[in-house]
Amino acid sequence: MAITIKGIPILKDKTASEFVRKTERATSRKGSVNFKEQYRSSVSILKKANI
């Protein structure tokens, strides 16, 4: 039995340029995420678990 393959979505015109703009912006900000709070939380959980 054959499975139908869905078409690949293609971005055009305004949608494509907006997508490229957003990806470039996200790529430039890539290293700006701060995980200090999550790190502290995980360290405290591991200390309580004696790991």
C-alpha cells in the first residue's frame, strides 16, 4: 500500500524575505541565552540527590 507524500512548502515573495530576515536575526543573537538560573536549579537538585 502506498503512502501519499505531502508536498514541500515553498516560501515566496514577502513571506520568504520575512523568514530570511527572522533567521538572520535569530542567528546573530544565538549566544545571548542565559542559563544561570537553570544551572543553579540543576546543581541544587543533584546535591539533594547526592550525585
